[in-house]
Amino acid sequence: MSFIQYIQESAASEDKLTHLEHAEDHVINTGAEGFHHAFHTLNDTHDSIQGATSSSTKTVIKYDGSPSVIFGRHPKTGEFFVASKSAFNKEPKLNYSHEDIEKNHGHAPGLVHKLKAAFDHLQKVAPKKGVFQGDIMYTKEHKWNGASQNDVKEHNGKYHFTPNTLTYSVGKDTAEGKKVAKAKIGVAVHTAYHGDDLESMKAHFGFNTHDEDSGFKHHPDVHLLPTHVVHPAKAPKSNFHKHMNAALDEFHKTTPETHDAITNHRVGLKTYINSTVRTGAKPSANGYHAWLTAKHQGEVDKLKTPAGKARRQQAMNADLEHVGNNMHHFQHILNIHSHLQKAKDELVKHLSALDHHGYEHSIHGKPSKPEGFVAIRNNRPTKLVDRADFSRANFARND
């Protein structure tokens, strides 16, 4: 039996996530089941790269757009609306007109302009039924401080737009470039929602507006950016299997107690790992203990009363004692995390080198990989991003 066949994926599922998780973080989030899901997701993605057509996992391009917009026909009234991510709140802010947008989002002028453009143009292509989500990549002909604005710039025979961290560039004479030239808004739609009312709607990830049965129409004012990945006939060799074997070997060393030991440290571990992305340090149990010590001490130092400091110090000592007594468990999890990340990076390296419908990517004028990709297995999306590259650039942008 090969190592790919060895693990049988658990029937359990993760709680509904409000954002995409990195493949390697699944083992922190949900223990053994999370490892199974990450393991099979990465294997399936690798099989797809090698040309497999029967894989239960599909991979799509992750665009670095902003803002995210939810739009479509209300499932009960059929009336067209646009919204921010608040569309699925208990008290959603749905916009059926420019006046609604001003009322609900007037405190954020930039968002108002984007939502108005989405409202005016997306109904030209949206199906008669359904709710969808996508990232706005650019808009044109909007007013800002009394002057006309256009997110798309022309330089050296290419169009350029920077919706967030990445700048996207495409030749003016390419198929995509010609769409940019005509369009008034560019959107990368990635999710469809199904259900009889907004609160209970379920997401269908990896939706492709370019599929014949998507229901989306064509209109020159709306540029629907392609999200599918186009693979060449043969993928290059890599160290993928080496890293996956190492992850599996490390997983065999774990016990139920290993996953129980980190239960109350899932958020802390992921925050610590993100800190190492910034610094370039290799995550380790000792490093986590030191990071946690500094974090707790900072919270103790903020308190002013002796009684408050004493209570916080007691909680700090108990937390650090637990980590100290379970260092081997924490190290096993971090070893698995590291091997899965390295295997994922092999996939991202290959996927990033493909031709993404003619688009080039840069950050502050320097060539860059695309933001990343999303692998969807059993309608559960997993983020495939080079944390040492794009995530670090994002952190630097937000610091």
C-alpha cells in the first residue's frame, strides 16, 4: 500500500470557517481529522497537476481583490442587490439602490464607490436566480474628491491595476487586455450560494462564471476574470512526495493526547507561526514557549493593581507549565505543520509558474508570484499560499 493510499479520510468535517485556512493549519485546527483533510487535499492537487482528471479536488486562482462583494437576486423577492460581507449577518445590510448604499456605507466613501459600480453593472451579467460572491479587481469612471478616477493605468503596452497588495498587469492586445479596455468593472467571482433564504444559504466554492451552465451572461461593461487553472501536459519533478512522507511519518508519532495537548493553544500557535513568517525564524516548541512567555508577560505588565497582576501571573504560570510538560506534543504538531507547508510550497511553486491567462504580478514594481490558489475538496476550501512570500508582503503592508 502506498503512502497516498494509507490514510483514509475521516467523515467528520470542520466547523464552518469565516475565512480560508492554510493547508498546514488544518492539523492545528482539528487534529487528526484536519491532518487527513490537508493530506488528501494536497495529494489530490498534486494528482491534478500530474494530469489526473478524476480528482475530487479542484484548484482555482485566488485573486488579491478588494473589496469582496456579494450580489445577486434575493431568494424570496428576486430583487437584485449588492452587499459587503455583512450580507449574511442576522441584520444584513442589503443594497437595492444607490440610496441604500449611501445609507448603509456612507462612513466609507471608497466602499460606496465600489458598491455603486457593482450595483450598476453586475446586474447586466448576473443570472435570474442565485447569490454570488467575488472580489472587485478594478472600477472605472467613479468620482473621488470631485475628480474622476480610473483604477486601470496604461504603461509600456500593458494595463495595470492594484486592488490590494498585488499589481496585476496584462498586455493590451491580449484577450484579457481587450476585456479590460472595454469594461467598467472587473470582478473575480469565486463562490455561489444556494438556499431559500439568506441566513441558511450554503456556499458552493470554486464557482466558475465561464462554465457554460453558470447562468452568467456576457456584457462588455463587465470583465469576469477567469479563475480556473490551466495545466500543461506534464508537470516537473519536485520534492513533494519527500515532504508528504515526512509529514506522514511524524503523524504516526502522535497520539490522541498530542492533539488534546494543543486544544487550548490553537489560536496561539497560529499567531506564533505568523510571527515567524515576519521574522523568518523556524517554528519550534521552544520558540512557542518563549513567544508565549513574552505575550503573557506583556499582559501582566499592563495591569496596574497587585491583585490583578497576581491573578494574571498565576494564569501565565499554569499556561507555561502546561506547554513545558507537553513540549514533545507541541513539537510533533509543529513538525507536521512544517512538512505539510513544504509539500504545499512545492505545489504553489509549480502552480505559480503557469500562465495565468496572460497576467503578470508585482509588488511595488518588483515581480511577484500570484497571491495563491484555493484547493476545494468535498466543497471545503483550503488556501495554498507561499507564506514566506505573499503573506510576508501582506504583513509588511499592514504593519
